[in-house]
Amino acid sequence: MLADNFVAHRGWRQHYPENTLLALRQAIRAGAVNIELDVQLSADQDVFVFHDASLERLCQQPGMIWDYPADTLLSFRAGEAIRFGDQFANNPMCPLSEVVSLLQEFPKVTAFVELKAESIRHFNVSTVVAAVCRILKPVAQQCVLISFELDALLLAKNQGWQRLGAVFDYWPDWQLASLAKLNPEVVYCDRNCIPTDADLRALPWPIVVYEVGTGVEAKTWFDRGASAVETYLIGELLQEFNLV
């Protein structure tokens, strides 16, 4: 078992506001070598690390992320008060450019960057792919673009992006033509959609299982052939498996 078999889901989300530079940095400090983050676009098509289209849950602000230009979003605070109260009241939103700097600081860390369907639908697939790839270009070898939207990944591949991964919240047809064409380096699967008799070792690509919350559960998935597990409790699991 290696630290590479664990992915920090939205950073160390258990203890810090998700998808913020703080959560990502603290995950790395806890021993993570894989971080996962989501991206959405602002009104002026800058890219922010953000899961929801709505700003309410993380920032307690009205409207959608694409209702505001980047300068305004940078003035908002991403404290996730529903979970943390005012503990992180001054924590800023995270532009994707700050993740580039973080990865340059930690060159052995891999980032799984999820292109969110909401921004793809609001803008268009080419706009989102172009914006994300432009920002990530300096650290392209450290970044795996992932998405539920296979057309976005295929577009990125056609434009030369090397590292790609599919995400499913249902059990897919593993002979799907678009999957074969994509030939992802990894496939993320929701644990709730994986058949009880599925041997993950028999599948065409390495499987990352999400969301995994305990060491017992992680071991079960590894025994079934998972390549890695994605977790909100990255520090806890790395410690439990004696990897830090």
C-alpha cells in the first residue's frame, strides 16, 4: 500500500472548506500525493476551484458562480459556514492559477481536475476545455483532467492533452466506443454503483472508488481490485495505513 493509492477528495475536506487552497495544501502536508478538485467558470471565463454552480453552500452568497466576474469572486469568502461556522470566515475562494503555483511547489503531487457539467452547459464545452487547459499548461504533466462529460475529455485529447480520466456515477458499458477512444489512464466509479460481484482487476482501466470514509472500507475496495480510493479523510487514512 502506498500514498499513491489514495486521493484527497476536494482536499482535506474533513477539516477544511472544500476546494480551497487551504484544503488542498493541508492535504499535501498530511501526506497526500494525489489531490482532486472541481472547476467552474466565472462570468469573465476565469477558472475557479469550486464544486457547486451555486455560491450559497460554500460562500453564503446569492446566485451562481458565473454571475460574477473573477474580481468579485476573489472578494468573497469560502468558509463553508454550514459545516465550520466562522472558523474559516476569512478563507478566500481559490482561482485555478493558485493550484498551478501549489503544484510547482510540490512537483511530485498529481492533481485530478474535474470539469464540471454545469459550466460546460452554461458556456460550452470548448470554452471550458480551453480555459482550463490554458491555465494548467505549465503543470500539464501533473494534471489529469477528469469529468462525467466524456465529450469534454475527448475534445481535450484531440487538442493534445495527455492525461485524462472518466468519472461515472453508474456502472458503465465497458465496451463503450467513447471510452475506448478516450483510453483513460483511470476511471472513477461511485462505490454505490459497483456491482457486488464485480472484479475490478478484470476491467480495462484502473479504478478509483469514491467516496470512501473508513480504513476498513478502503481495504475492502483494495481487496476487490481498486487502484485507489478517493476520500475526504486523507490524513486519517494515510495514518491508519502507516503511510506518513
